[in-house]
Amino acid sequence: MREPDVASVMTTRVTTAKPNTPFKDLVHTMTAQGISAVPVVDDENRPIGVVSEADVLAKQEFHGGGDELPHGDRAGRGRWYRALAQTAAELMTTPVHTVPASKPVSVAARILAREKVRRLFVVDDGGRVAGVVSRRDLLRVYLRTDEELRADIEALLASAVGLPEHTVGVTVHDGTATVDGVLASRREAEVVARAVLAMPGVVGMHNNLRYVVDDLAGRSRDRTDFRQ
């Protein structure tokens, strides 16, 4: 099975705001729709910023800017200025963390981890907002059944790796795959192991594969030490 792309897991219904969207409209949108952030877009629907709950709450934190400016706290100063905001343009943070819809889900997961954010706005080939993908969306791949995973692993080994049917035995329990069999070379065994681990939805692997020729080290004997 090919790795799913972001488009296959994203939420396509995205409420956006314009730079001149009033503060209260932003609050109404987030509370009424149960969302934690709204992308701010230009006239071409390209994201230019994002307003989150944290941005909006700055107004409460600093009493609408009535509190003293926190001079020794850079992050606090930024929130204090947002406490004065009346429109999305004054509230929004930049840059917007985005991911193309065509990218594999592993790319989205990597960006989420690297940037320490909870969501990414998904863009099409023209850079326009096409959806939103959250950490929770990416977790859905692990809800696939053991039988679905087993069938996809077997199909992958036959099509992408090119193994004859029944060369490798595959069982799956609670998302963990067990693979058994004797292959011609260590290189082939490693290719199979990597393919199984990369299968979307696989939690882990018990590798019972053996090989006849260690073509990666020049040894020619049956081995069972390549385990995960």
C-alpha cells in the first residue's frame, strides 16, 4: 500500500477570516464551531496568518491593554500588543505552518513535531487553503484492523518487493506484524523488514526472517539476527 497523502486525512471544511475580520467575529467563529484557530487569507484564499485561541485570550490576560507593558518579557510584550487588537490582521501570527495536500502524511507528522504545533493548514498547488490536518487526523491510520494490515502487507510484498506468494508468512496482532520465512539474501530480508515497518498503521514488527547469503558482509550462512 502506498503511503496515504495529506489530502486523504485532512478536514476539508475550513472557516477562514480576512485581515479586516472583527475581533468578536473571530471569537464567535471559534466558539460556535469548536475550533482553536482560524487561518487569515488574502483575496486569493492564500494563508497569510493565523489567529488562535491564545492570541484572542491576550485581551483578557492584559485587560485589553490596560495593564502595564511587560518590558522584561519579550513574549509577554507580543501578547500585550495583541490585547489592543480589534481585527484579524492585528491579532494574527505569522508565518502560517502549511503542508501541500499532495505530500505523504509522514511529512505532515514531521512538520507538526518540528514546529510543535497542533495543526497544519493544507494548501493546494496554487498555495490556496484546501483543508486542515491535525495530530488527531494523522492518528486515524492506526485504527485500521489487523486483517486490513495483513492483506496490505502481503499485497505490498508481492507487488512492490516482488516476492513470490507465500515466501513470507505474515500475521498481525494489535497492529504488530510478525513476519517469518527464509529469503535468499540479507539485503532482501532488510528490504522486506523496512517495507513492513513503513506500512501505514503498523505499530511494530517481530522479525523472524532468515537469509541464506549475507551479501552485505560476504558471509554465506543462515542467520536469524536481523530482528526489530
